[in-house]
Amino acid sequence: MNSQERIAAALKVSTDTRAFELGRGNLDKVPALFNKYFEGRTAIVVADNNTWRVAGSEVFEHFSKSGIPTQKFLFTEDEFHADWEHIETLDKVLDESGAIAVSVGSGTINDLCKLCSHHHGQSYLTVPTAASVDGYTSFGASITYQNAKQTFECPAPVAVVADVDVIAAAPKEMTAAGYADLAAKVPAGAEWMIADVVGAEPIIPDAWHVLQDCLDELLGDPEGVAAGEPKAISDLFEGLILSGFAMQAARSSRPASCCDHLFSHILDMTHHRYKGKFVSHGFQVAIGTLTMCAVLEHFVKYNLEDIDIDACVAAWPTLESEQQRALEIFKDFPAPKLGYENIAKKYSDAAAVRKELEAVKAVWSELKARIAGQNYSFAKMQKLFKIVGAPYEPEHIGITRSDIQAMFPIVQLMRWRYNVLDLAKRLRLYDDLVDSVFTKGGAWEL
């Protein structure tokens, strides 16, 4: 299946996005698409100083020539993130203008436009300026609210216009971040397989096949991505957009993330900086992805056909004890009740744990083969990140291996989504599994 065929098939399963234009020098298509979906409405081009320069001013000029009433709004901060204060600002702008947002930028501006458009009961159009994240077409916006990184449910844009030349000219660090974000779908897919088997979150075929069937191919030219070759950049960006379509089909971020992204959420919520600056989402996710590749690589070495289910069930703690454990783990965290709240959402009682373990044991031979086929080895993923220019050691983003080790208890508990660490807890293998990452010869040997 070629790119056009993949995009056409993906648009059939998307629930919000109706058009995806990917090509070179195609920003002149924006007004016509806007008019198709928002005839008679005013457009407001939303950008920051950088994205206005690289694409926003051109988009605005095309609107002006088209005769469509057009305004602009620029975020002027040198560095800003998807924080709630900016939601309040943009909500006010849309209130006063009555306009439809045309997002020109990368992940932050897109998420702000996405949620604010939802607040106003309308869709929007996005013009990405970098292959840096997979959130352009995702269902939901990732916003920091009350000290916690949260995904707010809201529809994706009705249309995307992506100029490959603009995207290829983005800073190489942004492109490498996007590559890492796309690569995170490798371990995330393996964890979804686990959640499917235990019955926590069944795999949705449309959401799975739209990206996973071509993921290896779209990750397959890191040299081209590093060199900024248009074909490689186009493939990478297509993968990021397909990831968003998968999330639309699932109505959640399950197809795109699991534990790999939670390391990033911890760093965001603790306001981590390196050399005085925030580390990009994709660069944070790169280290989470490598970590989870190592975890899954070790996990498939267990012989779960021999597990003593009775012993595992007998040792399983009560919800109350798990909640107390969560309160202790999160007591110094910016959101001290986060683990307490989420463990209640995903806690299984002893009878349910028995069923989960019986299901895993019954298909372990097949499941471990599927996980091994899905996952990349730590060495392979690290090599890809070296080539593309993404971080491949924790120190590259200003954290230590001990920092990663300390994050594991938070990662396991901070989200309601079932993950491999949850299964390891039920199997009484959690400590051994985590230790495998940091022991002698492990991925992050201490």
C-alpha cells in the first residue's frame, strides 16, 4: 500500500478529520479547504513568532488573496507550553473574534487550538510546521492543569495541510523528537497486546491496523530523516498523522502511548529543565521508549506457563493497601493524589486477577512471540535514535539512571491505563523486571 492509499484508508476510520493534504509547496490549498468546511466564517491564524515567520504569514497572505475575512493572533513568548493559562487566553480571543482557528505551529499551538475550539463547539484547521509530535490529529489535547499533565477529550481538526518543505526545514531537533514519538508506538503496541489479553482494553482493529501495519516501514529510514530528505520526512510525518487517526478511531491515546509517555509526563509535571530549558516531549519520550523496550525485552524471557496463580492471588493486596502505597509514593509529587485516584480506576480484585493471570498463562507462548515480534530490542532502538539525532542516554536530557529507576513506581500508578508493570505486579515479578533494567549488563546499568 502506497502513501496515498494509506492516507485514504486512514481517513475512512478517522472520526473527526476529513481531509489531509501532504505535499510540497501546498500552503495555497488552505483557504479552499477552510471555505469547504467553514464557509462564511472568519479565520484567525494562530501562531507564535517563529511559526508565523516560517508559514503563518504565507497562510495569512493566501487567506487575504482569497477574500476570506482573516485575523491573526500570535503567542509572543520565547518559550511556552500547553498550560491552562494559555487556554484561557485563546478562549478569550475566540470569544471576542467569533472566528475559526487555523493553527500554524507544532504540538503546543495545535493542542491549544484543539481544546479551545472544542470549548466553542466548533472544529478548526491545522497547518503543522514540524514533524515533532503525533498529536496533530489525535483525539484529545495534552494540557497541564492544576499541576498535572492531563489529556482533555476533544475532537481532532477537520483538516490538515502539511507542506513537506516547511516541515523538512524545521530544526533537526524537532524532527528527531517526532521520530522518537513515532517510535514510541513500538513498545506502546506491545503493552496494548497485554491489555487486550487480560481484557482491560481490547485491541480495536481499525485503530491498530491504520498505523501498526506500516510502522516499521515509516521508521525505516533514520538516515534520510537525519539528512532532511523530503521522502523520509514525508514518511515520518505521515506516520505521526496516522497515529492521530488511530487515536481518533479508538477515542483514546491507547494506540499511541503507554508507559513510554509516562516518564515524559513525570518530567513535565516536575518542571524538569536541562541547561536552563524545558526538554521537548519527543526527547523525553525517547528515553521512556528505550526504557520500555528494555523492560519488554526482558519480560518475554519469563516462562509464564509455569506461574503459580494461586500463590499470586493469595499475595494480591487489597485496594485500601494499594491506595495507601500510592499516597506514600506520591506524597512529594506535584499531584499527591494522582496515584490514589488512578489505582482505584484500574484496581482488580483477587477474582479478577485470577482471570487475568489465567488468560495470560493460557496464551503465553503465542503472546510472548507477538510481543517479541512487535518490540524492538533496546540495542536496535538505541541505534536508530543515534542515527536520527534523538537522545539515547538519560544524561542527554539531564537525568540520571537512578532518576529513571525512581520513576518506575510513579509510572506504574499514575495512569488508569493497564500496563506491563501492572501485570508484573500481579505475577510477583515487578521487582525483578525493573531491576533487569539497572543490573549489571542491563540497559541502564548502575
